[in-house]
Amino acid sequence: MEGGGGRSGVVVDIDAAVDDDGGSRTRPWVRVDAETGESEEMELSKQAVMRRMGVPARDLRALDPLLGYTASILARGYAIVCNLEQIRCIISSEEALVMRVQGDQGDDDAAARYADELKRRLAAGRHAAAGMPFELIAFGVALECISSVFKSEDVLRNQLLKFELLLGSAGFVVGMFGVVPGVFGMDFEGVTLYKVPHAFEETIGITGACSLLMFGCFMWYLKRRLFF
């Protein structure tokens, strides 16, 4: 303790201060064994993962979804730490630990698909025939899974863009059609069209037909340009 009421100069490592048996918070993980390819659900604390996989605490922070770290791939002496946003895993020569993010259904589904695909790949025995180590197989499966996630999101984005074009075209046509009743609602002096019988109905009918024709032309053009 420093004199004169100063603060203590002792720095405490919070991660090291939390003991595994002392009630540190646990997270759900999926473990995939490198030898058998079997998977199992596990509840592990940060300290348990550090001891099991031989990674420091700062690398585990990169996997924490609450801290908002960007996607990263960290190669360490005994393991590979992968934060691919939807897939967060630690890969060693003996096993792969996949974090299941609670409260985020999309990330949880991606983690489950990764574990299932890795299990299927190991059961097929492709890595043994190709002579590839388990780390490369698990890392390659992670990249393939995240690529499929991005492709599905890209398809959804394209569908939303198409829907936006459709709504924009419909809104333009409706706006053009709404101009005619607005003009008839104005009290212009000397306009003989207002005094013609059934002029309003005929004008509305012609305008509606032209609006539908214009909307059909928009749809034909968008379909021709392969938007639909």
C-alpha cells in the first residue's frame, strides 16, 4: 500500500483469481474427439478450458461473444483458436471444442452444424486416407461451414433487395395514380373537365389502367435484367 492514502500498486489478474472449483461461470461446449469422431456436450469454465487446451486467458476473451471481438484466427503452440463469429472453437491435435452461444439461435445452429459435419468427416475417414492431421481437417471444416453461412446470408440479402425493388416500383405507381384524385380535389376555376358527366370515373379508370401497365413494364424490365 502506498503512503499518503494512495492506491495499492498490486495488480490482480481476474482470470487467474477465479478458481475452477470456486464457482467460476461455465459455458456449454461440444467436444469432438480426434480419434473416434464422437461428440459430447460439456460444461466447462474458463479455467478448465485453459488447462485442457493450453491456451492463455487473452485468447479465450477473443471467443467471448459478449466482448464483441472481431473474427480472428490465433495459432498457438498446442491449439488453434478460431473466432469466425458464428463458429467459435479451439482445435488441438486430440480434440476440438466448439462453443455453443446461449441466446443466439443462429450461432448455436452454426456450431451444431460444424460439430455434426466434423463428426461425419471423421467417420468417413477421409483425413486418414489423405494423411492430413486432425487440426487441418477441423480447421477446413470450420471454414467450409462459415462459407455456407455467408452464402445463405447473401441469398437472403438478395431476396430482400428484390423485395425492396418490388415495393419501390409499386410505391411509385401508386403515387402516380394518387396524383389524379388529388388534382380533381382542387377547385380550379374555368376547367370544363369538371363539368363533363362521368369525367372523374373515366379518368380514374384510364389512370388505373396506365398504372397497371406501368407496373407490368417495371416487372418485365426487372425480370429481363435477372432481378427476379
